[in-house]
Amino acid sequence: LAKTTQPISMDSYEGQEVNITCSHNNIATNDYITWYQQFPSQGPRFIIQGYKTKVTNEVASLFIPADRKSSTLSLPRVSLSDTAVYYCLVGNNAGNNRKLIWGLGTSLAVNP
Amino acid sequence: GAGVSQSPSNKVTEKGKDVELRCDPISGHTALYWYRQRLGQGLEFLIYFQGNSAPDKSGLPSDRFSAERTGESVSTLTIQRTQQEDSAVYLCASSLGRDREQYFGPGTRLTVT
């Protein structure tokens, strides 16, 4: 069963690129990697999901190396409104035994 | 369309009382999840429904916790004989299926006094 590890906190400045890495050493071959963003007093919100290599959408990119033991969420040109907690999630799609392994979250502070 | 809704938004109860938390998922979403989030902590998975059945209940912390889902729609999380350590925000999410994007509700903040 995969276990996820991510930094507790990160600091950045407006306009910079932020990369948050999640380690998942025991990821299974059929596990997807998903990232969520959470603001205070709100439920998490989906950012991006990937299985291998690179995925890009309008808000972020997700880089997954060939061994899939880690993944990196990349936020280009962050703004103050990107200050939030970012969670890495590894999900197992094997049969009906659905396991969801959430990281403890990375608290990102974007400074002016 | 409407998102995931949860009720009540806040619940204060006395230790030892039972509480029921409700989740209305997005229409058509077959998968439904319950999570617990203590103040300043990450998400703690409780239970997952696929349709009306719960193939994964492994996150329920004790037999005081139970959940059901009917009509492949609304779900109720019940906590019996509440304890102070049950105080947390309880989040519900739904999705079109496994490994699909989860849509979260605003949560129910439970305070046990």
C-alpha cells in the first residue's frame, strides 16, 4: 500500500514558479496520482491528475518520473490567491478494494 | 448544476449523544466518500461508497461510526455516543467513479462538548 510524504510547508513570492514534490515509494502499477488544493474553511478542490510522464492543464503541471516513486506539482507564476494547502493523493484502482492514501498536505504561503 | 451539499453546516452536541450528518452528492455521481479533518490536520479517509454499497469501510475509527447510502444518492454518517475526540470537520465528496475527480462539499463542523 502506497504511503505519501510531502513537505509540511513552503514559502514563495508572487510571480515565481512553485514545485511541490510528493514521495510515494510503494506506489502500485495501477495507482493514479492526484493533487488537490484546499483553502481555509472549504473542502479540497481538484487540481490535476496523472499516471505517468507529464500532464498539464490550465492551472498546473504534474511531472511523474519513470519509476513513479514521486511526483511534482508545478504551479507557474503563483499569486497571493494560491496561498493554500496542497494535498497529494494516491489512489488504487484494483478491484473493489479502493484505497485512498492522502498526504498530510503542504501549506504554501505566497508573499507579495 | 448544484454541487455537493452537506447538512448541518455546524453541529454542537453533548458528549454521549448521537449525531447524524447528511451528504447530498452531485446527481449521477456513483462514488461517494466521507472524510474527517481535525483542526490543522490533513484528510482522514472514513468510508467509500460505490452505488449503495461500501466496498471500503476501513477508515471508520470505531464501531460508533456507521454510514449508509440510499438510492445511489444521499448518504448519512452516524456517530453514536459522541466523544470529544470526534470534534472535527466531516467532509463528503462525490465523483463519477473510481479515480475520477472528487467534488467536495463544504463540510459539517462537529463540536462535542
